[in-house]
Amino acid sequence: MELRFWSDPETGLPHIYDHGVTEAEVREVLSRSAEEFPGDDRSRIRVGQTEAGRYLQVVYVPDADRQDAFVVTAYDLTPKGKHAYRRRQRRKRR
């Protein structure tokens, strides 16, 4: 999967850097099994955990072929969001 990242116009760097997230972490969340929800317009929201244990929410727009994606932003889940994610994961295992 090829990923493109939205760049901050002021710095020219990917916007995810503003949230302390790396491209590798985004790839991990998008490549592993995780929860996915529809976002605004054609965007998708994926919530998942990196190999290092970090819980992230990634907002992206898949290309028409669903093989590539444009990543808008990614950030850490809030404590409340992390708790809800873990609870949903426990329920799925039952």
C-alpha cells in the first residue's frame, strides 16, 4: 500500500509530525487488523495499536482502487477513547 501524507503548508512536513506520529506507525495501524469507521465525505477512520503498544486514530482517504491512501492526520487516542477501544476488543473476543 502506498501512502501519501497531507503536508503542513507552513513547514512542508507531514501533518502527523505535529502530533508526534511517524509514517511507520501509521503504516502499522493501517496494515494490522483494527476498527474502521466512515468519516466525513469519503474519509475513513481507523483505530488501532502499533507494535510498540501505542493507540492511534488515523484519518485517511482511500484511493478508488482501495490499494493506496492519502493520510490526512493521525494522533493518540484520548484515555477515554483508549478505554472504549479496549472494551470493544474484549467484547469481540467473547
